[in-house]
Amino acid sequence: MEITWLGHSSFLVKDSKGRCLLTDPFDGSVGYKVYDGEADVVTISHHHFDHDYIEKIKGTPHILDRVGFFNECDIDIVGVPSYHDNVKGAKRGENVIYVFKMDDYRICHLGDLGHILTVADADQIGHVDVLFIPVGGNYTIDGKEATAVCKLLNPHIVIPMHFKTPSVTFPIEGVETFLTHMQNGDRVPSSTLKLENELEGENVVKILDYSR
């Protein structure tokens, strides 16, 4: 499996069968290069411009933007309800957490999660091998809150997203606060992380380089 960070909250996950799942594609105003390749499935956590831009995607992908149980291109996907803020959606609305299984890895994309998860939320999500988690604060949980979520879900690998980089002008924090609280972090000199074997350890943080 190959996991490629496209920037912000967007990842392209490609399995050994060549199937591609794209998460939260953004438009050109975000600051990163807009994805204009192919995808078989696209998950959209919520309908904001930096998470739902699908106009440039090639092919005829299956678009998921809701809660429920799905099987698209023989990929099992679950959409779990959550909120974009800590007042049950009163400020920014709802957010869908997606859990999908590819190459026997269970991957969880938290979207623009705006609150710390409960034990009941964790039970709905289930076991996680790889967690994509927002850490920039302001519009989402911040680094300290993200750490609490990681400790609740206990994934093998954590990949932070939705944080400040030189390409982004949004008023959000960088990844440093999250790394301080997690007390670990390996900067991968690539935008792509390859998974081939059974994963070991808990909450191993991998920071991907969107520019490479």
C-alpha cells in the first residue's frame, strides 16, 4: 500500500490491486497543488472548499459524503458521525469520520474533527492501523487535543494533517505542538509512505513531506 499526502487533509491511498481512494480534495485557494489524477473512491468529510473540490478528478469516482456503511470498488468503508466544532455542530456543522479497509489495513480519516472523541465514538470507529488526524487547531482539534484522541484510539501509525506549512495562509498552528505532546515524530523525506508488513508499536507519528 502507498499513502501519499497531497497537503492539508487530502491523501491518496493506493492498494496492491491498484485501487485508489482520495480523501478531502481541496481547491486552488488552499495553497497546495490541486489533485487532477484518477481516483476510484473519494471521501468528503464535510462540504467546505478546502475539503470537497472534485472538478479536476479524472474518471468516474464513487463520491461519499455521508454517514453509513458502504462497499465501493470492493472497499469496505464506514462513515461515522462527528462534529466540526465542540458545540455539537452549532458553529461549523457536522463532520464525517471515515474508516476504510485496504490491503488488510484499517485506515481512519478524522476529517475536520472539532472535539475530543468519547469512548462510544472510539467503539464505533474500532481498531485503527493508520490514523489521519488534524492537529492545527482553530477550525479543528489542536495538538494537545489530538494527542488525547490518539491515546484513545491507539493506532499503530499516526499521520498528522491540517496544520500550518509555508504553503498555507490559514490561521492554524504547525505540527510542533502535537509532536511535543506525543513525544515522538519521524519526518519522512517523501510525500509517500509505503506499508508492506504487519504494523507494530502504538502511536508512531510519521510526518509526510507534501512538497516531495
